[in-house]
Amino acid sequence: MKWVVGNWKMHTTAQEAKLLARRLREELYEPELPRRVRVIVCPPFTSLCSVQEALRGSWLQWGAQNCHEELEGAFTGEISVRMLTALGCSAVIVGHSERRRTAGESTERIARKLRRVVQAGLWAILCVGETLAQRRAHRVRAVLTHQLRSALQGLEPQQWESLLIAYEPVWAIGTGQAAELEHIRQAHTLIAELLTQLGAPGHVPILYGGSVTAENAQQILQLPEVDGVLVGSASLDAWQFCTIVRVAALCTSPIPTC
Ligand code: PEP
């Protein structure tokens, strides 16, 4: 089973999102796909309702790009996990590098958000990854260790089951320059080791994100260390996204039917 997650970022009005989601639903209506791939699209908050309308009853899932760490309260402009659950969300992206950078999200806050998401039984897609300067300074291991430890230390055994990691080197996001395969392989192997050290009771899916396109998806998804992809820009193009989903299906074996 592979995962394909689309991050629509700050794109699409509610109406545009509905059209895109409908198109995905129509194009991906293939009985074999749900046995091989899990697909989650993450539109902006304001489009969640229309995406829910478009995808309800299909095998495609939807999620959010962020949430607040408290369940409710005097937090003007924020959105809680309870509100997302009520809109049928099954996942929340936590700690995306764009939020770490532009919204100044601290590691402590990311840890609290992650707990709130997994407590609600939603998938938490925790984004980790180094900047170019950190890579050049040979600090990839140190950065990933810090990001994973600060977010995951002390997680309850059953909470690990609601966790996905997205390895997203910051220098590969939105640049058109995906990481080289060997770099992805090494980073995913390191993350898997760190997760074991932190007490992961079983396999935690590790996705790669950073300039994934219809053209490079196959090479990346064929790596055994890669459980799926987190796709930004290419997820806004129905043809590209559907191609990536089909490629993912070809790169995995189906879950057996009982
Ligand atoms: C992202 O936003 O998580 C991402 C990977 O973006 P892009 O695919 O555009 O690099």
C-alpha cells in the first residue's frame, strides 16, 4: 500500500476546489486503485466543505493543512481538530516547513498539535526536513533527530498508529528540483531508525515530498524505503495528480481481500 497526499496550499476557491475534487473522483474511479493506494487531498480550510461534498461516498479522503492545538477557546482565526472532524477530515498536515518558517511554528507547538490530531483519531502527517544550509553543513542527521524527537517523544503506543512522516527537504519544496534518489533513500532509512529509537511499536509510513511530478514519481515511488509521496504544486493539476496515483498503484502490491 502506498500513500499519495496532495497539499493544495493557499490555492483554490471553494468552487474551484469542488471542480478539482470532482474531476479526481471521476478520473480515479478504478476498482483496483483503493486496494493499492491511499489518497488524501488537503485543500485550504475554506474549501473543505465543498471538497467533502464532492468526495463523500468515494474512496478518496480529505484532510487539512494545519489545526490549532486546543480543542476550542478564544483563539481568533484558528481552526480546531473538532471542526475538522465534523467536516469529515481524516488527516492533518503538521509542521509543514512553510508554517515553521512563515508562521513561526515552534517544535513545542508542533508536538502539541500532533498530539491533538492523533488523540482525535486522525492521521497526523508530520513534516520534517533540512534546509539547504543545514544540508551543506552536514547537519541532516542532527536536524531530523531534533525534529522527530521534539514532536514524538512520549507518544502513547496506540498514537503511533495514527502517524505518517513526510520527509520534505526544504530546498526541494516548490523548486522543481526533487532530491536525488540516493539522498531520499538515506534520509528515509535514517528516519526509520530514529523512529525505532523513539519507541515506534511498528512500521510508520514515511512519505517523500519536494517537487514530485508525474515525470519523477515512478523513480521515487519504486524505492522500497518510500511509502508514498506528499505532492504540492502537481496536486493542483488533475492529470498530474491522477498519474502519480496510478504510478503509486503500480509500485505496490495490493492489500489482500478476505
Ligand atoms: C509541499 O508543499 O509539501 C510540497 C512538497 O510542494 P511541491 O510538491 O510543490 O514541492
